[in-house]
Amino acid sequence: MQDKIVDIDALSGIAAALKRAGKRIVLCHGTFDLLHTGHFRHLQRARDLGDVLIVTLTADRFVLKGPGRPVFSEQLRAENLAALACVDLVAINFEPTALHAIAQLAPDFYVKGSDYVDAARDVTGNIALEIAEVERQGGRVHFTDEITFSTTRLLNDHFDVFSPEARKFLSDFKQKYPIDLFIGHIEKLKKQRVLVIGDAIIDEYHYVSMLGQTGKSNTLAVRYQSEERFAGGSLAVANHVAGFCEHVTLLSAIGTRGDALAYVKTKLLPNVESCFLELPDAETLIKRRFVDQDLQRLFEVYFGGVEHEREALDGFFCDWLQRHAADYDTVIVPDFGNGLISREIARVISRYAGYLVVNTQINSGNRGYHAITRYPRADFLCLNEPEARLAAHDRHSPLEDIATDLNERLSARATAITRGSQGAMLVSADGAVTTPALSSKVLDRIGAGDAFMSLAGICMGGGLGTELAVFAGSVAAALDVLIVCNREPVDPVRFFKYATTLLK
């Protein structure tokens, strides 16, 4: 069995030798996370088309089916395939698509299942590229039409990938919103014009390894390893939104000391139009976090910030908003409370914005002083539980009552309250909609709330309703907790792939 598993780079020479011997090569490619009857028949039918069946499988890090997938490691998946009599060779493909393997092998037949016949249904767009490459190499594409089972559905139902509560929620949700309907709704958001307003933050992670307590005090000693920078705050929110909406404008302020302006502009997605007030006497806020090998935060240092430029900020932002805010379908305000948005700017935002989405984040610099009630009005409030309870000055009441109270105070249509591992709740005049946490694995929680607000916000602004909004926000958050800080925004392809995984 082990003799069948070969290095992907060795396949080119093996295939060339087989072809010289007159053998017809058949290639299958996929994840093969849980082998079942549908796979067996698919592979057997593929083997009938030629003399040698080669199967390449997607390496773990390129499986885009969401948190907890693949269930089985790449090595176990390779061994399972190699155990089948109809399979001659197996290789792990360390690429996001099969294009490299197809180019190396130039198979006579590239075989896919019947669910790939309609290339338009492939949200990644990869199958169309793979078909073109097969034909360029002189091969043919064949689609098997055998009995099919959903690996994802089998894993979801029988392998405890999700809690019973999550399985029940997903079962009910997909009855009302099948995956094609859900994707169709999200794709309608593309034409939405979105304005994002908020603090520009540069997040830094300084990675360290623990040494322990120093010899003569209680001080913790660490050894420096490396460091990484991320475009955070409103920059991250704009990038999340830009993956799903074509027209995004970011309104913020940047201190021009250092390289912040040049750095930020390289990190924004191409369809984000930046409108920055450049402040020559200020330094863009930097949050430097020291984290250990498990991404546990040990210590945090703030540098700079633009809050002391009050007169310039108020004048620029209030004037710009009065002239332009009404041009946007949805205005999203991730208010991190670091000094950019004053009460006057909040008042002008509330007056001139169309559909207004607001979050007021509690952090080390504003704890106890920063609440959503500083805004006269908003349409959709997006808060975590401590932020909601602070705004309501209520530690004990049920969250649904607190959300209802906030809706009344700000004349809001809905309030979403995120609860970490307990999921999220969205409360409107129509009642409460709850969703469990949709991630079975957490790498880093930084930024997950921003991802939730970004997707839920554009859904609400686009009129998709509370159920779709809270689900879309939860999918985005589940993907974001697998991303270190704000290293990258929520990718639409990964979003749709994971939604497909959940709703199969």
C-alpha cells in the first residue's frame, strides 16, 4: 500500500515512462475526506477508462471547506486511497488546484463526478480552469454518473463535527435557505455602495517563546522570535466588505509620521477607495501585542493615535459627511473608541447616513467610557455581550431584553449581540434569531467581531433580513477565527465553500 503513495514531484517522470510504455493514464483529484460508496464507484469507473489510475488529493492546508475540515489528515486520506485495488498511484497535491498535477501528468482522461458538470456552480471557478488545462495537454474530461453521496453531509451528520445544537440549527436553516438560494442572496450585494468610517489601526504581533520567571523578581522573561504587521481597525472592515461589494469607500485619518500611509495603501483591496485625512503632526495608532507560541497575548503596548487633532478631525469629517454620506446605500462605523470619532462626528453620521451600522468596541483605552448610546440613532447595532450590557447599564437582564431596549433608544431596526463560543443573537421587531457558533476550531479571536459585523451589516443594509444576516455574519466569524489577527480578509470563495459545507 505504501508503495502506491509517491511524491507529487515524482509523478511527471512516472507518467512519462508509463506513456512511453503505451499506457493510458487516468487522473482523479479531490479531497476524499471520508471514502464512501460514491467514491468507490467513481474511482472504479475512472479506472475502466484507462490502464493506470492516479489519484491526487488536496493537502490539508488547501482544503477550503471550513473549520474542522478535513476531518482526516492528508496522510490518512492518502493511505485510504492507496488501499483500494482500483487505484494505482496516490500523491498529495500541495497546490490549491489540480492545475499543476494536470500539467505534469498530461492525463489521457481527467475524471470528475457529475456534480461538476455545470462549471457555473463551482464557486471557486477552478473546474473551468482544470478542464482548459486538460484539453491544452491533449486529454479529455470525463464526468462519471454513478450513485452519489455527500461526504460533507455524512461528516456533518455522523462524525460530531458540530454540536447537536448546531446540527439542529443548520438542518432548519437549510430547509428555508438551500445553498443556491443563500449564495444568490449574497451575490446580490455586489452592487451595494458601502462607506466604512473608523479608526485606522496598525496591529503588530511580536512572537516570543516563553523562558519563565526571572531569577530575582516575578518578571516574566521571553525570547524574541519574529514580528508581523496587519492592517486593522476600519482598514480590516473595509477589506472584508470589499470581497462582497464592488463599491467600498473608507473614510479615516492617517498620521503621516513613519511609513503608515504607504503601508496602509498597499494593504487595502483594489476596490477600496480611500479617503484619508493626512495629519502630519500625528502618528497612526499602533497596537503592539506580544504573543507566545500558542498565540496567547502576554502584553500590549499602544503607540500614537490621532485623537489630539480634534479641530482638524471634526472639521474634515463633518464637512465630508454632509456632502457625501447620502451617496451610499450602507454606512458601517466600526468605532474603536481611540479618539477618531467625537460626539459631534457621531451626531453628523447619525443625521446624514442612510442605512447605518454601528459597533462601539470596548478596549483597554476606553473601558467604561465608550458606549453605543453616544450615537443619536442607528439602523443596525452590532455589539458583543459586554458592550451591550455596558450600553444598557444592565448586568443581569436577558440579552433579548437588552437588545430590545437598545433598539428603542437608538430607533434601531435590529441589534446583533455576539457571544463567542455561544454564537450570536439578532433581535428586531420580528423577534429574536439565534445561531450557534459555527467554528469547531479557534486560532485567533482578534477581528472575528469585525468580520461578523461586516457581513451581517451589508446583509441588513441590502435588505436580506435578520436570518440571512446573522447566518452570514456567523460564517464570516467562523472563518476569521482561523486567521491570525488581520493577516487577510474573509475570502468570498472560502465563505461560499464553507457555507456549502454547512448547508449540504
